[in-house]
Amino acid sequence: IQKVEALDEGHFICVEWEDGKESSYPCVWLRDNCQCPLCFLPSAGARRLLLEDLDVNIVVKQVALADRKKISVTWPDEHTSIYEAEWLKKRCFSEEARAVMQADLFLPERQYWGSDLQLPKIPFEEILYNDESAYEWLCTLKKVGIVLLTGAATRQGELIRLGHRIGFLRLTFYGPTWQVQDKADANNVAYTTGRLSFHTDYPVLQHPPGVQFLHCIKQTAAGGESEVVDGFHVSNKLKKQNPEAYQILSSTAVDYTDVGVDYCDFAVHCKQRIIDVDSRGQAIRVNYNNATRDTVFDIPAEKVRPFYAALKEFNDLLNSAEHKFTYKLKPGDIVTFDNWRVLHGRQSYPSCSEVTRHLEGAYADWDVVMSRLRLLRKRVLNRD
């Protein structure tokens, strides 16, 4: 730090860096984020200062450059706060610095794809025991949305091991893991031999699972091919092709339902927009499962047909040859994919008296996956 001074009658502190650039910090934010033991609990990484005790109009009484690596701020009540230069620099309020920090925290970069997808593949045992491989897996999962893990044992329980690697799996009404195979009186369309159209899993939940795992234990000789499509890529196409359809799908709350018995009995109802968007109108989650879309539809009658027209156009784009990627899982393969982004389906296969195709499935939340990714990054790259 070259220089530090109070500005705007003490409401801001301006730091001049050795490269001549400047950063301006609001005093209310500085006081709220005092790092002393009275205001902050380092063992928990949590703020101790109560908002009730914060004066939103606070001004600095005195600011000094303790040395070139930190500044000292004295407040009107004589409380003193020390801020490290590196800590301040990371939290600079400039648009550029904020973008860098957000990218570092959330890894928003995406690699879009269509039928030209080069499906990333990593050996299953490697990601279990090698931090570099596990880090590569999760980074690729975040960026591309899908990664195939190869060489797992062809028995149930491998997904439990995968869950332990990242932290823990997401429990749902279908259990900690669930078996995808042809079942009598199936309580889910996935538990049949029929074709499954493109969908995301569980939009009937308020917070649908972020990541899905499907482990191939047994594969049918004929049919049963898997299909995937990049929902964000297709959403972007729809937005350009038909902005009105995109607006309808990103603003209409659709009713979903799932009622039955599995891990326990359940009666789940929820409203979701087919395309969830952020403040800039960019797709951040697709919530689309035609099988569990409810017969109840809570919109005015005159808006129903325009909604169906928009959904049909989106569905047609999902199914176009240029967008979908088809592959067939082999026994021992585990496909891992972003359930908020990648829609998946399955081609039909012949019905038989014995089970000819068996996948074990499980979910994890993005919070758990991103937590493990950040911890692995710190270990692999030796970063703070």
C-alpha cells in the first residue's frame, strides 16, 4: 500500500496501491467486517458483531498506514480495526475485482456442446484416491456438465463410495440410492422399458438435486442407449430464435406432482419455471420433466396454448439432431452430470421376464460438490 486516506467526510477509505491503482471501501462495510477477536470468531470464520450494534452512518475517526502491508482504522468509539493489504485487495469493490472474486468462488465458465460432445472420461478408482484426478473431475463437471467415470465394479454400493469422496449423497423419497430397472407396478416411468424423453430429475422438489450419478451394473444387448442434451445451450438458442417463447418458459410457474411409496410414502407438489434465470436473464437451472408435470395448471385459460407452443418449441430444440448426444453405458461406467443443466433420456429396450438392464442412481447437491471442489483446489494448487 502506497497511501491511505479518508474521503467523503469519512464515509469512505481510499487505498492507493503500489501500482498506482486505487480502491475505495465504504466505512460501514469496513466496520461490519472488523477482523479483531471481539468482532470476528476466526475458529468458525464467522462474524461476531451484531447488526444491531452497527451504525450504518459510521465515519472513520482516524486511519493510518500501519506498515505497507496493513491499515489501522480508529472508529468514533475508539474501537480499532486492522485490515491486511491482501485481504483488502481481494475484496476491492471495482467491477473487475468483483468479477475475479466471483469467478474464483463459483467457477461460472461453461463449455457448451451439442451432438459434437467429446464425452470426458476419467477412471473411477483414480478419482477416489487421487486428488488431482478428483479435482479434474469436479472442474470438468462444473464446466462441461457431464463426465463419465469408467471401470467401477459391477455391483451396488459404488455410488456410496463416490458420495463419501465428495462428502455425502442427497437423500430423497426414492432412498439414498435407487435401482433403475424394469419393475412390475412401477412407481416411476424410469422403472419401465419404455423410451424416456429428455428431462431433468425431480423438478417436483423445491430444491432439485444439483448433480446426478448413474452407475451401469447390467446393460441390455438391444436398445437402452442414453441420450443427453445441454439445456443451457438449447435455452440460449431458444432465446435468440424466439425471445417471446423464452420469456414464457422463464416466467410461467408450472405445477409438478409426485405421489407414491418408495423409501417412505410421499405426496410432493411444487411450482417451477421451466427455465430459471438470473438477474441478467441467463439460464441457471432447467426444471423440465414431462412425466411429472401436473394436470393442475395454475394460469389463466387464455395463456395455456401460448405456453404449450413455447414448451413444444423448446422440446423440439432439445430433440434436434444437432443438439443431442447419444451413447451407451457399459457395465462399470458411472455417468455424472449436472441435473440443473443437462437433460437426459433413454431409448426403449425389449421387455423380458428377467432383468436385462440395471442402473443404480444417486444424487448430490451442488453445495456439497462445490465444497469438495474448493477443498481439492486448495490441496492440489496449494492455494489459500
